[in-house]
Amino acid sequence: MSATVESIAAEDERLLPRSPLRRLIGRPELGSVLGAVAVFLVFAVVADNFLRAGSLGTVLYAASTIGIMAVPVALLMIGGEFDLSAGVMVTSSALISSMISYEFTANVWVGIGVSLVATLAIGLFNGILLTRTGLPSFIITLGTFLMLTGLNLGFTKLISGTVATKSIADMDGFPAARALFASQLNIGGFAVQVTVLWWIAMIAAATWILLRTRAGNWIFAVGGGRDAARAVGVPVERTKIGLYLGVALGAWISGQHLLFNYNVVQSGEGVGNELIYIAAAVIGGCLLTGGYGSAIGAAVGALIFGMTSKGIVFAQWDPNWFKFFLGAMLLAATLLNLWIRRRAEATR
């Protein structure tokens, strides 16, 4: 019997035992973790106040506002698709919630509910159009991006007469909604924005889906090869639509935070943020070709963005260099992830 098992194991590498080091090297988020440690050490040395509790709270807040979207975007990329409308979808969600509440003099929870349905409808539109037409997600979501950008500006100007919404701070339900989407909690004397908790919840849910559910296997399968996945019974269309709905859910959460944190929404916000979400996912180990990545890696990528954006301020560097550092980190992280992946394949 043992001889039979050994012969089978020799033919199938999946049955071979793997050392903890090999398993670690095979993790997609390893490169981003190493990058995060390096960035943390740099700013800990060059910025005197970087390690203060208030500064770390600010860093976590900046990372969470990116991470809430970077996590579902990472799942979509693992599934082999992109969503270039993710940034402006956040603004659309906030605008719908604000204008429904203000113009109809309703409780803000009515606007929140309508915004949830409308934002999910946008994600559903992207998913259905992708699966029914077979067009590249780049083209479809680029079209959605342009349409939402125009709708955000056009409707806001038409309804309010300006490019910003009216304040809803004095409306019924606002305090409770703000507590849910934009409050600050004191945990052990450490101020934590509620977005950090939303971010952690998104990471936990996405990681559980990827590693512990059949849907997670479907996501990796459709990203690795749509035709092969369909051949073994994976519901490709349903999986891709579900991933776009996940991005829409993240956009709704981020949009409500945007609204209830500032009380008003600028209709031109969000343009370009979709590239930051994608970059965070790529830094976290997601491949542009799909089929590989992790939610934890995308979260670490968002943390790197948060540390860099605030660390430059704490170090009193010229903020005009921010985009340069982000681009350099994106390239460095991508090359590091590629090297780690090749090492992992070589040691199998």
C-alpha cells in the first residue's frame, strides 16, 4: 500500500508534502508584506511623529478608504476581469443617497436604501453586459465610467444648480447613519475610524469566500481559464456577475462614508481612484491575467498606499512626489511578486 501511495505521489506533485517555507513562498501576498515592512521602516526612521498613535490612526484611515474597494476589485481581478468604473461608482452611490434624501425630504435611510439598489444595479449592468456580449471588461467598464462621470456632473448641476449636493446634516436619521458609516471609535485609547472595521470585515469575508467556499474555487477557475472552467461545470456567467456585484457593494459602502463624513458630495470626485484600487490589488500580488491573488494581499497593498500618502506628509517631503513614489512602488512590488512566484514554481 505504501509503495502505491509513493508511486502516486511521485506522479502528482499535489500529494507531495510541502515545507512551511515553500508554502510561505507560494503565498501571493508575500511580496506586498515585505514591501509594507520596508515602507513602514523608512517612514519610522525619517518621520519623527510617524509612530505616534494619532499618526498610525490616520494611516489606517487612509488605507481603509482604499482597502474597502481594493478587496472586491482584487476578487474581480482574480476572476480575470477589471472595473474601470469603480472610482466614479463610489461618487454615484453618495450622490444618489444625498439627492434622494434631500429632494424628497425623506429620512436619510430612504436615500441609503435607494442608493444600495441603484449601485447594485450598476454592478449588475456591468456583469450582464460582459457575459452577454463577450466584450472585454476594459471596454464595457470604460463606457460605464464615462457615462457615470457625465451623469454625476449633469444630474447634480441640473438638480442642485451647482456641482455639489446640499447638506443633509439636519435630516432625520443622519446621526445614526453617520455612526454606522463615518464615526470614530476609541479602542483602548486609540482612535479608530469605523471604516477600518468595514475594511476588516471586507477582508475577512473575501478571504473566507476565496479559501473556504465553492464560490472561491469558481473565482480562481474562471480567472485561470473561462473555457476550461465552463467545461468542468463552473457557472462562469453567474460567478462574474457576482464579482461585479461585490465591487458595487464596496462602492456603496465607500459612497455612504463619503457622504456622511462630509455631509455634501462633490460630483467630480472619484475620477482616477479606480487605478489606485487596481494598483493596490496588483501590489498585493494579483495578476493582471487573472487566476492568482488574495484579498489579504490587496489589503496590504492598500496599507502601503496609506502609509506612503501620510508618511510623506509626516516626513515633510514635497507631496508632489507622491505619485512618483506610488509608481515606483507599483513597479517594485510587481517585479518582487514575479520573482517570488518564479521561485515558488522552481521549488515545487
